[in-house]
Amino acid sequence: MSRLSHCFASDEEDFLGGIDGLLEVTRLRPYSCDRGPVSFADLDLPVAVTTLGEGAGPPVIVLPGGPCRGPEYLGDLAGLGETRQLILMHPRGTPKSGGLSRGWWTDANDVILVADALGLQSVDLVAHSAGTRLALATATQFTSRVRSMALITPPASWLTDIPSDAESIAEKYCALEAREALALVLTDEPSTEFEFHEAFQRQAPASYAHWTAVEQSHAKSGAVSLVAAAAWFADIPPDAGDRIRATPQPPTLVVAGDRDLLTGVKPVAGYASLLGADYALIEECGHYPWVEQPQAFRGRLDAWLNRHV
């Protein structure tokens, strides 16, 4: 499978370096810590941040997937911000932050910059799909700064070497349109932005357990870009996986969908075991559990986040 197959991010001009006005903050309720309240409006960060909800306790940093897909596709994460306020980070390469990723390993520095701006010595991370690599990179390089992680439908074979069982899942459970879309995920090799956008939409049915109007509408949200996605995978240390596997990880929850054709099920279960994580398999669910099974998703995440207040 091409590492650039499906679920990627927005088209942006490459302007790594000093850029003014990259910070967008809406209705942020600063968290008080030992050094007092933090005002994002007074800070220059290399990434934009927005907020979801007004839940109690320390805020949670949310890392979207794609990679670098416009985070609008996250919606309100089934209302999760009612439990803990969510600080949604727009990684480099997304429309609101601009530029291009320096690679998911190096972009971990941006997560720590956001945590510092919040005045948090240790943070709880919620990450989806490709964003789970960024979460693991942060927890591995900054071991004292990540208190917990919730990793939602993570790509897993790259870390576990367990082959995907997506084809067998598709044959057993999925409609013809999902099986056909999976075949495209495995074979498409787009080389232009137009081809990439077209491939993203053709492959979309493989991302969901069902393909109703709800899923079809969701699949159109969040801008995607071939250039931004490729940059995400650039300059990754060859031993990154070894370092992640060798580093004791913080308390972690891994959430999987039983019909997620993008990740498979067996690799994600092995991934959770490798990380010593709690594992939650949501039934009748693909790659976006807050869309397809919002109550089950919210219940799992509420319980997890309430354990780490």
C-alpha cells in the first residue's frame, strides 16, 4: 500500500521559517498553572490552535490525522469537549498553519511548544490516524511531558510488522463499494494534486463501516494535499520505530473499529499490546468512530479522560 493512500491533507505553499500570523485562537479559556494564566494571543507559535468545548480540568491537546488533513473533519469529536476542553492543534501543512511538515518526528517539538504555552508540565493527548505517529514521537522524545494518550484508529503495521487483515474483513463484512474502494487504496499511486484529491474521494468508502449520506458528507470535510502528506513522512530517523518500541510509553488507550479497512484489526490489536495499552474495539465502525458510533466513542473517551484529570 502506498503510504500516501487516503486520508491526507491540505495544499499549502512551502514557507518554512519565520512567518507572522500563524496563530489562530478562538475562545481559549487559559489554564492556570504555577506560573499563572497563559494568553495565546500574546504568543507566536509555529502552528495554529483552536478550541473545542469548555470541559473541566486541564485541557487536552488533540492531534488530527491525514496527515495534515484540515481538522474540520474531526467535527466536535462527539461532544468530547464537554468532558475536557480540547485544544486542537493544526499541524504544519494544514490550511490554518501553512508551510509544510518537517516530518512527524520533528514536529513533536510543536506539541511541546503548545503545551508550554498552556503552562502544562505534562499533557494528555488525543490523536487520530496519522496523528498517532506524532503523539508517539512526542511521548518518546519528551517522556516526562506526556501524561496519557488516546490513540484513535492508528495505522499500526509500520510499528508491529503485523500484516493487515483488511481484505479478509472486507470480504466478510463489507459492501461491494467498500471492497472496491479498498482495492484502490492498495493500488492508487497519485502523482499530482488533482489525482490525489480524486483518489481520496474514490477510496473514501473503505474508511467507513457503512456508506450512507452521513458518511458521504463527512468524507468531503477537511482539505487534503499530496505535497503536505509527502512532507509528513520526510526526514524520519531510520531508528524511530525502534526508539518508540524501546521507550516505556505513558498510560495509553487504543481505539479501533472492527471494520476499519485502512488499518485492519489484527495490526491495531498488536499495536496496543506492544505499547502496553488499553484496547477498545468498537463494533460496526470504520476509521472515524465519532462519526459512525458517537455514543460508544464518547463513552470510551470520557471514561479514559476522567481517569487522568
